[in-house]
Amino acid sequence: MSTEYTTVAVILFKSKILANGEHPLMLRVSKNRVRKYISIGLSCHPKFWDEKNKLPKKTHPFKEKFDSIISKAISQYKDKIIDFKYEGKDFTPDVLISVTNNPSKKITIFKYFEIKINTLKESKQIGNSKVYHDTYNQLKSFNQSKDITFSQLDFNYLNRLENHFRSKGLTDTAMSVRFRTIRALFNQAISENYVKKELYPFDKFKISERFNTKTKKKAITKEEIKRIEAVILDKKSVAFEAQQFFLFSYYGQGINFVDIAKLRWNNLINGRIFYKRAKTGNELSFKLPIPALNIIEYWKPFTFKTSNSYIFPILDDEIHITPTQIHNRVHKVLTRVNKDLKEIGKTANIETPITSYVARHTFATVLKRSGVSTAIISESMGHQTESITQTYLKSFENSVIDEAMEYLL
């Protein structure tokens, strides 16, 4: 449709009479016989209104002020009509009113990053806030601390940023995390009307096609789990702790390390663990098999003070109080645990590098090999969708296909 038939005028809205005898002044948008009205916050008595010129009469006590407000309101809408015409976009009166009254707010990339980081910290999403903070710092370094707008963050900019990251030796996985963080920020800026959707650059800059984030096999076999269990370590050593955390994760329904760290004795009820997963907030529960119960019982003399005490010697209520302190402590211990697990894996003659996450992947894969459905595995691991569980099971599915192919020979 053409914009030729669009008219904008302020009228005396006689259909409504106010208590003082005045009528509201309404801005009327007309296009192709469709009319929409919006208040401009003024009213006028009929004796002061010039119906022909659609303006207050010279006798109106506030004519100059009213003229100014009316002129600005009409100009605002006419400017937007010109924008639509220039961009070749069709619109309805509703769309014109909506866009004109909700223009894109102005904000820079760095400022929006700072707002997002603070919001995440306030909501105690410390890990996520660090991801945003790291990405923010790397953007500042790339830009030499010069801030930019969302319109400048286009396809060419993202290409240059990718080349910069590669020159710094970032892996595809690390780059994927950074670009997905920027993409998430851009999407939120669109939803909050800080940037127009037409400027979105990630339809062309496709993250999934640019970065290879496929990881090597993470799951090991039940036989290899037994070999890790058989490694004899000094019970006073941190390596022994690492071994215990790994085995508890495997026997404890693939429970994540951060959730292990936050388990308290009151999470243990009648041989079951009840907890809320830190990553998703999902409430989970599972029965502890004998090996997992034995691990917990081992730590009881060392950690049980009250029912609210932590089960494992990772966090201390008197030291790790704030969300940041808890996050930093868990990250520090996990780094040490993964280092010790790699050495334990070598001692057990296991080729796959062992990390805390291997226990979680192995739990899923062993269940799959036992014939358990993906849906049940997904629920037991607290995944929000089965597609996430499928990612865990890809190496298993590939191995099954490889074995099946042998029958062709």
C-alpha cells in the first residue's frame, strides 16, 4: 500500500465530554479508511477551537503552548511516515502509532554489557556473569576501549573480531562461547527496543557453521570406572578427594560438581538425595546406591556438625558466604580436582583424559547401553530438553553405528 493516503491531524474529540465541558484533543491517523486515535494529553472547549484549521483559536488563553505541542505531535508522526516510505515498508495506523511512541532507545554495547553483568550478579548467576564479563573485556581490548553502538556491530565487525580471536589463539569452543554471548546480548537489546531487528547480524554470521565445537569422546566404560575406583590413594591427599568426588558423581546420577559442592546433610533423607540443580533450578531426587552411600558415610565424621553442614569438604559456611565467594571456591577446587583426575586416569591406564564431567557423561552412556530410554536419562540428569541429552550420547551412538558396520564386512 502507498503512504499517499495517510493523514495525520489533531481533532477535537467531541464523542467525549469532560466534566469541565471540554473535549479531549486526539491525534487521528487515517490510512485507507482506517482511523486510529491517540491522546496528546490536552483538552479544549469548543468555543476556543478552530475546526477548519484544527488549531486553538487566537482567543485561547494557552494558544502558543497548545500550538507547539500539536505541531510536535504531528511532525513526529509525519517524520515516521517518511521513514516508512523511504525504507519501502508498508504499515497500518496501529503500527505507525506503536513505532512512533516506542522509538529505539539509545545505548552503547559496553554500557549494555555492564547492565547485563550487574543484573546477573544481583540475581546470583555468578558463573554466567563471568562469561559476560570476560566477553566484555575482550571486546574492550579489541576496540582499544572505544565504545560502539549496536549498529556498528555488523557482519564485517564480527568477521574482524573472529580474525582477532584466532590471532590470539582462542579455540573454536572458546570463540563460540564469546560469539554466542554477544548474540544473546544483541537479542535481548532487540527485545528491549534498544536496536532494530533489521540490524541483527547473526542471520548472516552463523556461529554453528563457523566454529567446530565437537568434542572428543568424554564417556568411559564401566570397566574403566572400576579401574579408577581401584586406584589406591592416601586418604589425606587431595587426589583422594578428587577420586571420591568423581565416583560420587558417577554413582549419584551424574550429579554436577557444583551441585556436589553445595550438598548439605539435610539434602539426604532416607537414603535419597533431594537437591535443586544450580544450573537450571530444577528440583531433582535420586536414590543413593551402596557405593555412593559409602562415600557419604566416609565423610560424615569429618564434615557433619549440624544437619545444615556441607557433606563434602569443599565449601565452608564461615568463609564462603557470598555468591561470588562460593563460585570462586568451587571453581578453584574443580581446577585442582580435574588436574588430579587426569593423573588418576593415567595411573588406571585410561586413554580418555579424565575430568569431573567424564563421570556425568559416563553415567548417561552406561544407562543408554543398558537399554534405558533417552527421555528417562534426560529426566534423571535434570536436562531441560532431550536434545541436550542427545549431545551426551553422541559418542555412544557413533560407536554403535561403527560396530554395526562391522557386520557388513
